[in-house]
Amino acid sequence: MATSVHEVIDAFRKAPSNSERGTRFEQLIQKVATVAVETMKVVDSLVALPALRQGDL
């Protein structure tokens, strides 16, 4: 699994075909979307925490 931007770019360059590059790109975007959703859940819970403590929600 690639851990840096440079490793991700290198993996795309080493893909044997445009089809494989497309597949890898789709998989990457799916992972990014999943992480973004999970990140927003955490952020929302952190933002809501002070309001819960004060009884505003």
C-alpha cells in the first residue's frame, strides 16, 4: 500500500495500461471518499461535544 504522494504517482506510472490506471484511480477515489466521510463524522462529533456538555442539543 502506498503511503506518500510520490508512491501513489509512481504506482500509477508503473500500471501496465490505461485501463489499469483507470481502475487504480477509481479505487483511490473510493478510498478517499470513504476517509472523507469518516473524517466528517469525527469532526461533527467533536463540534457537537461542547454543545452536548452545555445542554444545547
